[in-house]
Amino acid sequence: MDGRDLDFTEELLQGLLHKRSTIFKEKSGIAPAGREVLSASYKPESPNHRDAQIKQLVDYFKPCLHDEAPANLLIYGKTGTGKTLITRHVAAKITAMSASGGFIPPHVIYVNVKMCNTKYRIIAKICEDLGIDVPKTGLATDQILESLKALLRRDHRNLVTIIDEIDLLVKSREKDDLLYLLTRLSEDEPSVKVSIIGISNDLRFKTFLGIRVLSSLNAQEIVFPPYTCAELEAILMERAELAFNEGVHDRNIISTIASLASREDGDARKAIALLLKTAEVAEQKDSQFLDADHVLLARDRLEFDATANFLNTLPDQFKLVIIGISNSQAYNKCAVNTGSLLGIYHELVRQTDAFTTAIGERRLLQILKELRDHGIIDLHVMSNGRHGRYSVSSMVIDRGVIETIFSKDPVLKKLLNYVPKTRCLDTFFRQ
């Protein structure tokens, strides 16, 4: 970087340092900054619109006040319905009020399977949060569990373990072994009181459990429904009042954002993210308030960011399949059947030394189904009369989006310019 560029950078930074936001409130005393209120990490003091679920959770924790172990519990609901927020909120209140009221508070441990994705790591996390030193690897699971039981015997306190994204663990090669081990702790030794709260996005979660675990778990259930449009509007209005300067927002703009979010899946997390992105767009344009154009631009940017994050994290095989389908549409003006796509895939592999992994038709079909399930491609089954049926793939995402995302990688950029030689079907799709 030369001196002129550095001076220009410093000039921009100086401008930011001395410029106050026209959109977001600044941090004042104990009040958080406006951006923080709209961040994913912000926890409201009193979550709203989940009174029924809060009451169910309070009832669930009641036995803890009498030094009894609550039952096991499974909590279901789509992403952004408040499952984790409300569960941790109620657990924290129960723990604090038990201690202040002269009761023995339970140990409440929170574990997210995305962060601790094996049986060993989860048990180690539970122990570490209770003050038990556990090496990252090396100890047998039985040894760690014995240390855990010894601690629970000594302090005579219930252990409630909240396992978030529990379906990811059960669907992995770990299966349901952890649940069986934890539920057996109390059955084998009644003085050791252990309860599990499992949080899952998948309503089919119990179908992945074995009979012995289902019997030991014997769980109660709470379902968190998606937020309604009116509930999302109230949540967004509350956050906006805390986040924005006076005059930045009005009820119409909040209603627009709530309506867009409720049409998809009633996800409060997405609704708040859209509100934040709308405010950032308005700030970038030096606007004094939010308007409908800011909302639409923010929605497009969020969708692009989500698509880019997804595509960038795909394995190389998936990226080559996407490029194969996209190139067929761009250069040959046709969708592509599975047999032809397999040929195009291997053509792409031969164009560079960066990718050497060959795949068969079965693996290709698995990849196509996953891409279809994530809304990246359309996959249609076509009939060829007595000659049978075949699958035809076409892109859902615009070619320009794929080029923007993949062109940052020089190898993928080169492959995007490759014209497939393998012939493909042109009866189904033509531009």
C-alpha cells in the first residue's frame, strides 16, 4: 500500500471516529449501544409473547425447589422461535431465586452440540462448568462420569443439562449413547439427580432414538410455534425503540419488516437481522430514517450473504456439480440429465489439478438431492416412456450470483468459463 492510499484510509477512519450515527443510539450508562440491541447475542430482560411456554418451563423446574429432580424434557420448534432464549431465561431465574429464597439451586449447564459435537466433549463441558478438571482427550468416558457422580453426591444438588441442537448429536455417528449414559446415572444411583432438556428443530427427533433410550428418557414435551406477524411486529418495535434515535423508524416500516419475516417462517432472529441490515443500509446512504427501499435492499443483501455463506462452505464435489449445471444452462442452453451431468463433472475435474475426486452416479444423486433440499437447484423426474425415468437438474440461483461468489476462487473462476462437451437434454429447459 502506498502513502497516498494509507492517507486516504486514515482520512476515512478519522471521519468515522468523529461522526455520530444518525440511526443508532450510542451507549449511555448501563444502556447498551443501539447495534448491540439488534445483535444475535443480545438477551432481553423480559422476553415477550411466550407466556404459555414460560409457564410450562416454570412448572417443569418446580421439583428443583423441593430438592427433587425434574423429569427429562424435549423442546421443539423451528429456528428463531425462542426455544433457547426462553429456556435459558427461565433456568437463570429459577437458579437465582432458589438461592435468594433459601432453597438449594440446581446446577444448570448449557451445551450446544455445534460447539461440542461428541459424547466426550459434551461430558467434559458439563464437568468443566462444575469445576472438574478434565483433559481434552485421554480419559475413558466412565472415568469422567464417576468424577461427575462423586461431585453430585457431595453437594446434593440437582444437575439439569440443556443440550441445544440435540438432534445433530443423535443423527451423527455418536447416535443416542450420551442420552443413555446420562439417563442411567439417576437410575443406577438415586442420590445422583440428573435431568436432560433437549432442544431440537426437528419434530421427528424421537424417531432417531432407540427403544432403550426412549424408555429411559421418558420425556415431557414443549412445542414453540412460529411467531405471528403481530408478535414479530411487537418484538421489532420494542427493539427499535431501544436501538434507534428518535424519528428513525415508524410503525409502517416495522410492519413491513414483520410481514416479510412472517411470510417465511415466523423467525424472530431473521426479522431482527433484517431490521439491523435495513438500519445499516440507511446509515450507509446517510439517511435520517428507514424507508421501504432500505428494507428491500437489506433483504436482497441478507439473501445474498446467506447464499454466499452456504456455497462457500460446500465441499468441492458440490461446487463442481453446481458449476456443471450452471455451465450447461449458460453455454448449451439446456438443463442436464444425471448421466450427462456425470460426464460434465469429470470434464471439469480434468481441467485442473486442484480437484481429483471422481464420483459415481449414486453419489451424484445424493448431492443433487441435498442441493435441491437447500433450494439451490430444481430436480425433476422425467418419464421416457418404456425406456424408464430419469432426473433433470436446473439452477434456481441466478448465474450472476454464482459467478460473483465462485469467481473469488481462481480455479472455480476458470471452470465457470468452461463450455461442456458432453451433450445434454434440451427438451426440458431452454433459455
